[in-house]
Amino acid sequence: MNLREKILAYLYQNRDSTLEEIAEGLKEDKYEVDATLKYLEREGLVIKRTKGIIFKKTVYDLTASGLEEAKKIYESLQEKSRQLQELLASGNVDPSQLPQEYIDVLPLLITLSLLDMMLLEDLTLFDIFGY
């Protein structure tokens, strides 16, 4: 999943976020997030505006077309989360040998609360104790 898709998914769940909030939430470089947000603005998917009367801050939100695309990405992440949970629950895969497609989106699934924290603790225990 590329940074563009990650930002859209993040904004789908966290409307009116600052550049810093997005970068921190995604654990991505602030300058790369900024460049991608500018690109998304030019595409008409994201809008930047100033919020606040006394303490002003610049926030980013989705446009109508951005919301449409972000919803598809978010639903795809929900499905990935469901598949990952089923895969781990089946016991047919060693948690340390997860397919790359799941490892790539794991941090985003955590950030968006699409993955149960108890499942993550189980994964950590598996790695620590070598089960």
C-alpha cells in the first residue's frame, strides 16, 4: 500500500487532521506526507483549510471524491484485517511467517484500530517465546 492510500484511509477515519497528526499516526516522514498531501490536493481528493479562531491550525479533510476513494481503501483494509484474523485463528500459519501483504499493512491496521490488540499481544508472545 502506498503513502497516498495510507493518507486517504487515515483521513477517512480522522477528518480535520493536521500534517503532524497524519505523519505521526502513519509513522511516516513529515516531508513525504506533506508532498503527498499537496499531490492529493491537486487531484481534488483532499482539501486544506484553516481551523480555529484564536489558535489557528491547518487541517486536511477529504473532498466528496476523496471520501469515495478513501471509503474503498478503508473497506479493503477492513477485509485484509478480517483475512489476517482468520488466518491466525486457523493456526495454519506461523505468526513469524506472515505473508508480506499483511506485514505491509499491519501498522496501518493498528493505527486505524482495525486489528484487535489482544491478537497483537498473542503475536508478540509467539515471537518472544518461540512458539
